[in-house]
Amino acid sequence: MDSSVELIAEVPGFIRLHKDGRVERLNGNERVPPSTDHHPTGVSSKD
């Protein structure tokens, strides 16, 4: 088997760690922009 596709560890449906150091995130890759709305916690971000 080619070492670039050989897996070291896997959490099915979430993440795969390859022998070459590559990490595949299978779930939750979407980016969410910071909110400028004020929340009940009093914490806001403008990043």
C-alpha cells in the first residue's frame, strides 16, 4: 500500500490521520463568520 494513503487512525465519519501527516476532517468543515450581534453573554467578535 502507498504510504500516502495509509491510515494511522480514524474516527469514522469525523477524522482520518494519514501516515504522511495529512489530516482529513470529514465532518464540520464549514466556516461560520463571526457575529456582530450582541448576545446575552455580552461577548461579541468583529474578527
